[in-house]
Amino acid sequence: MTALADLLIRRITATGPISVADYMTDCLLHPDHGYYTTRDPFGTQGDFTTAPEISQMFGEMLGLCLAQSWLDQGAPASVTLAELGPGRGTLMADVLRATTSIKGFHDAAKVHLVEASPVLRARQRDALRGAPVTWHYTAATLPDAPLFLVANEFFDALPIRQFIRTGPAWRERQVGVKDGALTFGLAAPAPVAALMHRLADTANGDLVEVCPAAPAIMEQIGIRIAAHGGAALIVDYGGWNSLGDTLQALKSHAPDAPLAHPGQADLTAHVDFAVLAKYAQPAVSTAMTAQGVVLERLGITGRAQSLARHLDGAALSGHIAAHRRLTHPDEMGTLFQAIGIYPPGTPPPAGFDT
Ligand code: SAH
């Protein structure tokens, strides 16, 4: 049993079952035993790989997309270039390299990273060596300035609550203890104000997920973009209006039972892009657009061809596989979706459906 499992079992035995969100919070960010607080989980040695770790082209395309929005909005002289949950810092490093030749962009852009994990902050410092960076624990402390922001696989790491519909009420799925082990259970039925609107599109027995932290984060982003300008590009796996149990654990690149290894497996849930778009108002949102489609429209294939000219052998086949993995509908191309947030009355971020 992990040290965190032991702590959770003692806590639940003493004070009662906890929400799935409280369980995820401890698993991911417990100061001593949390998954992200204690390790670098990425790469072949780790538990999972993300788009920026697959190829530099991912960050290059998103960086050029942000720089295009900056140009479209008149190249403001002082802006925030921010990332939520930057992992190893690879995406921001690729954004910065790809935008070096955009005249004036680097002089205007101050880099701000929102990162909870001390281990990953150190990795980000290494990746961005030389660039002045300000770190934040939450989006609430980002400067009041034009905001150009990326977030890849950030919202899927935020804790979710799960509710199962019973008539007009909902039973919350909880984590309890049975026979000395963590187990799922259901709280008594109760009305849930935040789910009133879901009574219209769900049936008895349906499970709906709510991410309590997402609305406040999107408000912080939307207010800045609407007031000062900017753009936010949010990429993740998920859909429009959550439905069904999407809580999943990943350990050493293989699925794991969500209660099996608290603190030692990654825990995620699908992202509800409808909620992200709603709370970004008064900023506007593009339509949800497949990652593969956005990357193609931003020119990833041309970039792949020009990089390929300098490669051969295993490096070339790895590069071709990476392009396919990021864009193909059978790989990450449609599983991952994206939205762009932008100020009313300005052109939407390039590559997105509107
Ligand atoms: N964007 C990166 C990493 C994705 S993993 C990539 O694509 O490779 C999720 C990232 O979000 C990690 O850096 C993790 O430490 C961070 N994170 C998770 N929950 C967070 C929270 N509540 N506040 C700030 N950062 C968080």
C-alpha cells in the first residue's frame, strides 16, 4: 500500500467518505506524496507522453498562432505570454524559438508560468534557461495586461466531482473505505444547483462530471482577454458537455484502477469545453476544433517536410511517426480537441473553426 493510501484510509475512517475531487487533489498535489509534486512523470521512463514531448512542431505551431493574434491585434507593446501547467517547459521553449523571427514579439512578451509542482518548476527553469520567467500558483495573479496563453493537458489534471442522476436529484460518487481498502460509493440523493441545466439533456442513471476549479480559471483568462486583448489556446482530450465516467489512471504508459495507487499514478478526466467557453465570457470562444485540423491549418505538414530534409534513418522515421501521431484521426488528431479564446471584434486565432 502506498503511503498516501494509508493516510487516506485513516482520514476517511475517521471523518467519512470524500468526493472524487478531494481524492484527486491529494493524489495529484499532496505536498509530500502527490503525483505531480514529487516527480517528473513524462517521457518513456515516466507514465505518459504529451504532444510537446512528441515533437517540437506542436509548440511551434501554437506559438506562431499566438504571434499571429498578437499581430492581428496591432502588436501591443507589453503583453503576458503565459502557460498553464507547463510540465517540462518544452512547449514554452518551442513557442519562444518559433517566434524569434516575429519582429518585436519577444521584446513585448513577458513569460509567466502557472505551475503547482516544485519539481516541474525546476525542469521549466532548465528548459527556459536565459528567459526571465515569473511563476504563479494560480491564474488569478497573472498581470492585468494583454494575455497570450497556451494550456495543453492542463485542465484534464484538475480534480472533478462525479454525480449520478436519480430522478431530479443527483447522488455524488465518493471514495470510502471497505474492508480496509479504498472503494467507490454513492452519497444520498440531493439536488445540485450547478447541474440544474443538465436535467434537460441527461436521463436517469447518467453520470455527469463537474470540474469545480475550471470556471474560476476561465473567468481569470476571459476577463483579461476581453479587457486588454490577447488569445488563449486550450488543447486537451474531452468534448462538449460531459457525459459518462472519464476518470482514468495511467501508470507506466498502461491504464490503472483509479483507486489502486494513490499518488503514484496519473489521474485525469475528460475536459468539458462547453464549460471552458461559457466561463471565458465576455471573451469569445471559437468552436471546438480537432487538434489535427488546427495543426494542419497552421502549417504543420510544411514544417514537417522542411525539418525532414535534414534527417535520415531512425531520426527521419521517428519524425514522420511524430507528425502522424499529432495529426492523424486514429492517433491524437481527433481524440484531442482545442478551443481559442479571443476578444470580441477581433479576428479569431488562426486555424480554429468559428
Ligand atoms: N502541458 C504539459 C504538462 C501537462 S501535465 C505538457 O503538455 O507536456 C499537467 C501539468 O499541470 C503539470 O505541469 C502539473 O504539475 C500541472 N498542474 C496540475 N495541477 C495543477 C494546478 N492545480 N495548478 C497548477 N499547475 C498544475
